[in-house]
Amino acid sequence: MQDTQGAGGSHDGAPDLRAFVRSREAELERRLAEWVRIPGILGAAEHSQDLLGSANWLAGEFREVGFPVVEVLPTGESHTVYAEWCQAPGAPTVLVYSHHDVRAVRPENWALTAPFEPVLREGRLYGRGSSDAKGQILAHLEAVRAHLAASETGAGGTDTSPDTVAGPDPAPKVNLKFLVEGEEEGGSPNLAKLLEDHVDRFAADLVLFSDTLLWDAAHPAVCVSLRGMLSAHLEVYGPERDVHSGAVSGNAPNPAFELGRLLGLMHDQDGRVAVPGFYDDVAPLPADLRNALKDLPFSEEDWLARSETGAITGEKGYTVLERLWLRPAVEVTSIIAGDPLGVSRAAVPAVASADLSFRTVPGQRAEKIAGQLQEWVAATIGDAYSFSLIPDLETAQEPYRTPDHPAVAALEKAMAAGFRADRTGRMGNAGGGPAELLSRTLAAPVLFFGTGLVEDHWHDSDESAGLDVLMNGAVTLACFWEALATKQGIGDDDDGHLRQ
């Protein structure tokens, strides 16, 4: 772990910030529950108005906090919320990225509550979007409130008693911009155009990406890498039409068998992806990060209990955390053939299909992976079959690693203070996201901070968020804004921009 012994001491106002945030716990719960009730599901036409309602709800929250610039921007099939509060000349400018859309649900699989009827149980608020990522956004808003309260009373104080002398309305001591999109769960297909159309408006010294996980609620770690993502849809064709098995069984090419054979060949005996050339551009593991992962508290028993995966598999020669965050992988996310629903027709299917999800690492590029996969399927599929492979390059996302930047150390100290930890670690993010796009378009480094946990069940039934974690996250962010504003251990140039 990164040694930050006594790091919390550099944030003398942390106890007051924590007291302020804790005083608003019931309000945080109420607001999060209210927002979770809005089923802003992306990709479902019947919920398009709910997506707009979710965006408008959040816009109202930004205005209530005091942001002077708040807009709801149409973006593809959804809406992006943009908020800006830039009244700190000479201070750094930070763009916070997150999203308000949520994944589709199967209500029959939810055991503890209905997905959009939030319930609080043992300190966790259950409901779709509670952790991914509505809770993370509300932690940001509570952090801004705490930061403003501290600025109003001075020196980190948060006295809001009636006897406090009222002064001019406070403003954040760091320039803040929020970009909360509504298409992240669909791969952010229109984010690139939005960024390009407003590149000057969204300009910032750094980006804080808040759609990510923590390692453990009791052991904070700063995320410094994000894997890329490429989705592909594979169809294997056999008979010209579905044919009664009793009429052709034993002679007809069954695409379900051939698809299963192809998927079985996609890994070699060592758990490596068997597509030729797949690893050619994979950069060596950075020694410092590899050593940092060894320092995280980890046991297989704890991981299996928290992830509920049942067993540990994967590429030989690497630890669980290295495979999770630093090595590429491929997963099958769906397989369909024949009659998956209803009464079986006992027919040999004409088509079998699978959805594949590739996770890539620095050095790899989605377009090249797509070409390698196309060549491999063509060379491997049996002569009796044909196929179609459609890689989704429109929503593909490239991997990203945070550069060595002074703000990372400031975030580590803020996390130590926010979570009352003696030390913080380093970790990665196993999923994908538009971090590389944000960094490349805005020419700014991307830092990561989120409040999700693997046990929050993102994209699954019974999603939930721990209120304690959200509040610790809010304290962390308030401390981080203070560090950036006062440039504690962070250099800048003559214009107030952060020096890399």
C-alpha cells in the first residue's frame, strides 16, 4: 500500500467536514431514494421519458446546491446534465464525469426489493442505480455542500448555527464542471461528438472519473487504470431454416455445436486468449503497480464471498488482481440457439449466436482486436458452417492508465482522511469507460474516484449502496477540493493550471 501515515493530518478540517456530511445522512438517503424511483433505463423506448426525467431531477439538484450554470443537453437517445461553477480565479479547473442512466432489470430476480422501490436495510439502500452511479453523483453533491459550508465559516469550520455571521454567498475554492451523461450503459456512443462540439467549454486541468469501484470499504485504494472494452456479436449458420430434428438428426449441421466448439477454442490450456496476435501489443506490467497490488489485503476466501463467483479461473502465471485489472480477457455474455423461451419445437436451429466482451489493456487497440478475431473465426469454423461477426467499434473504449501526476498524491491523502485510514493502496478498474476519450479530447489527465464495491451488485439483481461508503466518499471529495484549491503539495504554473 502507498504509505500515507498521518495523511489525514494534512486535512485539519476533515472532522468538521465529516460532522457536516453525517448530519445530512437522512437527507442523502431521502434524495437517493427519490432519484432511484425514476427508472431511467437506457435502451428501452418505454423509458425514454424517464431518462429525461432523471436528467431534469439531477439538474434541479445542481441548482439547489447553488451551481450558477446548469443545462440539460440532448445526447443521442438520452440527455446529458452539465453543471459549472467556475468563480475561483487562479485555482485549478476539474471536470467530473459520471452517468445517470441505469441498466435494464429483470424484476422477478430481485429478492430484497423491487428495482425502483428503494428500501434501506442494514445501512444499505437497495434499488437499481443506487451505486451505479446515482449514489456516486450524490456523494459529489454532498461534498460540494460540505466544501461550501467550510468555505463560509473559514478554516474548515462548518458551524451553521443561527449565531454565525452571514457573509457573501460562498463559492467553491476550485473551479468545478460536471458532465453526467445518459448513455454510458450503452457504451457512450454520442459522447465523442458532445465533447468535440463543446471542447472549449469542457476544458479542464484534470478530469475526475466517478464511475468506478473501491477495493474494500475498510481499505481504500486509488484507482489508476481502466481496461478497454470491445463488444462483438457472433452468429453461426447451419441449416437454411430451423428443421425438425426427427427428420434430419445425424445429418444436419447444428450451429449450436459449432458455436460451442468455437467458444471452447477461444482459450488455450493456460487460460490465454487463443486468437493469434492477441497479445502482440500488450505492454509489460508496470512493476510499481504490480507491487502495489501485492500490498492490498486479499484472500481467495474473501474474494469468492464478495464476488459470489464460486471459483477462481483465468490466465496462469498471474494473480487474481493482476488478471482482473492488468491483463486482457474475453467473456461470453450471452448465448442463444433454438427455443430459449416457451415450448420447444424439437428443431435443429438455423442460427446460434453469442455476444462477446473483450477487455483490453494498454498497447492494445479495439480495431486491431476486431480484425484478429475476424481472421481467427474464418480460419477456425467448420466447412459446413458460415458465420457473421459484427464488432461494435462505435461503442468500443480504449484502455487508460493515469499518468504520474501530483493530484494523485492529493487524492490519496484525501481518501485516507475521508475513510479514516492510515494508508491507501493502488488498484485498477476491471470494466470499461470513456476515460481515454476524455483525456485525449480534453488534453487532460484522468483520475478515478468512485464509491462502488463489488458486493454492490452492479448490473445485477438487488443492487445496493452503503450509506457509510457514500458519506466517506463525500468527505474524501471535500478534502480533495480543499487540497487542490490550496495546492497542498501540488505545483502550478503562473496561470493556476496544475503542473504535471
